[in-house]
Amino acid sequence: MRRPLAAALTVATVAAGVLVPAVSTADPAYLVKEATYGTVANGWSQVDRYRDTTAGFHDEQYPPDGRGDQDGQRRTFFGNVAKPSSSRFLLYSAPGWDTGSKPTPVLLVHGANDNPDRAWANPNESGGFGCGSTSCPSTGLMQYLSSRGHRVFAIGFAHKQGDNLQQAQQVGDAIAVIKSRLGVSEVDVVGWSKGMMSARMYVASVKPSWGRSYAGDVRKLITLGGPNGGYDYPFAHGWAHDFSIWPECGGAVNAPSPHTRMTCFGQYTYHPELSITPTGGYDTYPGQRQMLARWDGVYGVNTTAQDWYTTYYGGQGFYTNGPGIQAAIDAGSLIAAIRSAPTPASVPVYLLAGGSPTIVGIWNETRGPSDGVVFVASALDTTGVTTVGATSLVASANHLQLGWATAVMSTVAGWLA
């Protein structure tokens, strides 16, 4: 039976070999806990919804056709709101969050167009191929760590492709709640893909003008397939990428396009709301734009793709029109900012890359060694990392398998030990 929140008062931590009762404290005054849900799918113990009342948070735009809306049980947790305010976030608690034997709790931070359920607890939630494999397991890193005594939590963001500056502040919020609930001073953080951005930005105090600086409360930071050196996938493979996005071509995926115009079945269409670059009053994919960096100088450009030159460098192609990658970078990439903001020396950073470009259903990144989306060189890029804990290449894992592949989970558990 699930234990009440008050049980946190009796959680013990290990100090000098002696069990010392932890004392829970109040959440920060700027956080409001709006709801707690005790009936949660996919093996979680409970979910809390919080709102950060700090002035500066702004609500973000969602694609108007609903492809970016909250779905499944997450929509219920956000108060049955399809397009929740960006000031809100969910904090998931795994079984053993208040009884696990490991002294330092773990916060899991999911990536783009994802959620804590599919990412960490049930890779099969989206069905076949949703986990990067023809068959998907029903458990993931959450159960793996929880069964080994870790006190595991995960954050869920309101906007699936949201601004990493705001989401980094909420990573700090989640850590503050865990600290107050368990009476601990530090938390380990695992960021997968886009989740690397908000996790690393929090630790390195890359923040908006109104934001809070790093509070000195992360013991270890682990990144899984994180674009530490940026990525250019949408522009390098834009033509193939667009067919999964552009509605007139049959696409409905919640991902950004490098184009604003495209011809589908003879019809030249305009979709500024799907562009990765702010266009026509729309900016629905800020978090993706913030991860952009050019790799054409390292691995070139895929010259076999339709409209490859104008897609990458900008202009009118035969079927498409777009501003090009440099315009998107200039509109707000944060890769240069995080690489120039050193992580604290007291926080060892561990970087893991997948090495298998074998994701079914998408055009895999093959210009250089990659996990199908992010180059290995980017995932293992230590520029700006003051203390490198370790790096690892799991050659058998693609980008979507990094939350559940046994070799990945084993590596993460070893780093957390």
C-alpha cells in the first residue's frame, strides 16, 4: 500500500555509518502544490502538480491542430487541460521514493515530445516502434533503479517542446521539492536527449534574467544522448523529415520543420506554425531551436536529399522554402551559451551516447557516427564540463532505446553508485 507523504519524516539517510532520520521541510514559497494523484498508470506511486508563481514565466504557443497537446493520463494530471500553462509541471514519484536505501534520490528528465511514462516507465505506451525497436518493453529505467534501492522521481513538462530556459527553472523546482520532502541536500539528475538541456542549464546557471541561479544541490549529472554539441538533424534531413510532419503530406508528428512552405501532391502550402524558426507570429518549437548547431563543417550535408542546399542554407527549393539553419540558430540557439557556461567543479558530469543509427520509421542520421538522431561526437562533447565523471558509448543502442536498453541502465546504475 502506498505510504502517505508524512512517511517522508521517517526516511533514513546514512551518515558516518549511522542511520539518521531525515526531516522534511516546507516547499519553497514560490511553489504551489495544486493537486496530488494516487492512482497512476505504469507503476508510479503518485503524481503531484505544481505551479511556479515566479514572475517571468510565460505561457507558450502550441501547434493549433492539437498535435502538441497533453494526452493520456498526463492531461488528467494537468487538470484536464490540453494546453496547460508553462508555469506548471508534474512531479512523478516511483515506488520506494520514501523507503529506498540509497541516500541520494534521483530525478529523471525526459526529452522532446515525450513524457515520464513512455520515457522512463513504459516504453511500450506508444506501441510498436515507439521505443526504437520492433517490440517494446513495459518497464524502463524507473523500475530498474527503484528495484535497486534508489528513490526515483521524474519531472513532466507542460509543453512537450518547450523553452529550456523555463524548464531548467522547473528542474530546480523539482529538486527543491525532493529536498524538502526527503530532508536531503543533494539529488542526482539524469537528462535524456532534450532533457540534457534543462538539466545542464540548471546546474550551470544558464537562466533567464528573472530566473534563479543554481542552488548547489546536484551531486551527479548524467546525460543520455544529449546534444551537448548541438544537432542539425531537421535541416540535414529536412525533406524526409517533413513527410512525418506536414499534414498535406500525411504527417502529424509533433516535431518542427525546417521549412515554412512545401508542395504536397501538387499543392504549395504554408505552415508557419510548424517551423522551427519563429515565423508569421508563431513560435511553437522553441526548445528544439535552442539545441541547434551546425555540423556541416564536420560531416557535410546530405546532398542526396531533395532541396538539400536550400533546406540547410535557406531559400526557395524545388518543393520547399525555408530560412536555413543559420537563421534558426540566430533566432535563439542556446548551445553556445551552455558550452561557455562551465558546470560547477563539484558536480561530476557523466555523458553516454548511443551508437546505433537504426530507428525504424525515420531517416536515420548517417553522415557520421550517431544514435540515429544525435552524433556520438555531440553526445560525448565535454566542452564546458569542468569535471568529467566518465563517458560511455553503448554501440548497440539507438536514440529511442536510451531509457530502457539494459546496457544503458546498467551503466547509469554504476555511475550512481
